[in-house]
Amino acid sequence: MTTTQARMYQRRRTAAQWTSENPVLADGEFGVERDTGIVKVGNGSTAWTSLAAINNVAELIADDPTEISLATVGNDTTIGLEDSIARNPWTCVVGQYYWSHDGTSSGQALTLNSIQYRPAWLPAGTMDRIGVDVSTIGTAGAIIRCGLYNDNGGVPGGLIAEATTGADTYPFDATATGVKNAVINAAIPINGIYWFAVVAQVAASSIQGGPSWNTWRTSLGTTAIGGTTTPVGELQNSVTGALPSTATPGTTSSQVRIRCHFRYSA
């Protein structure tokens, strides 16, 4: 007697194909990235790029929430944003721009040669575009530099990448208002806190900022950008030329309201 064995096949695509098609898997349906081995399980409503992988070790480590002992800190402990969203990681859609934080847009003065560092929660991936929106111009020769730093225990640490010449000349021309875009090759290894950095050089200028500490992303679609609590950032003075390889901020500032827009690549 011949025995026939049933076989179960899962939906399989390359990572690029899954991202391009971005389907909604049925509740309990498995999907496999055949070139990476990543596995996701559908819930009947969430698109592929917003589903968390069930076997991405780096992501699981990054998304493990901080353990808090109420016996030690008391019942009035406020759990931070990182803890509340730790088990709900998000991903950036390829080719779509995001803000570095929420909040209404308003002008933020950049003090000459003083880097403003602003924290934001970012997902793992590769950031390929970064930019600012100049709101008030500087005098002749005014420029703006921007980049991304990793986190070093709650303060900016090492430089991941500085912007380079892209759609607009870099360093950005701050003698004219408007949105400025540049290429950046910033590899972000795991979900977590990172620091955007912006500095005005040659002459002071202003960019669009925002008042909120909610350092969460806001989708801007495929076009670059045109709160309630006091934001906390870091400042580093006397910076001329390229961004430093290691941040050495000396001042905590409640006025760091810089807003960068950024985009992820495939």
C-alpha cells in the first residue's frame, strides 16, 4: 500500500517582492522571505511591511522591554515611550518620507556653530535620504549640516553618517528658504533611540521645528516635508566643518526642537 504524505506550502517571496506587493495576510497565514528566512504571521488586517517578524533575533532583542520592579520604584512610576511600544515595532515603508518627530511646524533658530541633537525612535534599516526645511535664511555663505548619531546611555554617541550631496548641494545652502534634501547612507542595526544632529555654520539661520517630545514618526507620503511636554535635547558648541565622529554635548536643552525629514531605502 502506498502512503501519500500531505505537504503544506507557505507563501514565499523575496524581501523586495514582499515590500513591493505589501499584501495583507489572512489571520494565521504564514509568509516567508525566501532570501532572508524572515517569517511573519498575518492577522487579517495588517499589511506585510507593518507586521513584526517572528524569527528576527536582532529585532526581538531590540524590542525586549525594560524590566521594571514596582517593588523598587513604587506604583507611581511612569513607563517611558520606549517601554510602551517595545513589543509593537514599526518599519518605515521604502521611499516614503517621515518626520523625526510629531508636533506643529514652527521656526527653530540654529545658533552659529552649535549642534542641536534631537532623539528619535527609529527602526532597523538603512536611511538613504535626510533633510531640513529652512525657514529663516542666514547671511551670505550660510550653510547647514545634518547627520545621525547612535545613542550612548541617553546622550548622543558616535556618528553613524553625515549627509552627502544629493538632490540639493550639501552642505545645505541656508541663504534661501525651502526644503533641502541630501543622500545619507545610515545603517541602523536595531530598533531604538538615535539622535538627529543639525548645525548652522558661517552664519546663523532657522529651520522648521516642532514643540512636542513625541519623537515618533509621522508619515509624509512620498514627498519631503514642506505636544505637549517640554522636549529634551543636547547641544555642542564650537563645531565648524564636518560633523564630529563622536558627540561631546555639554548642555542639556529644553529648546532643541529641530525637525529632520528622512527616508529609508530597500
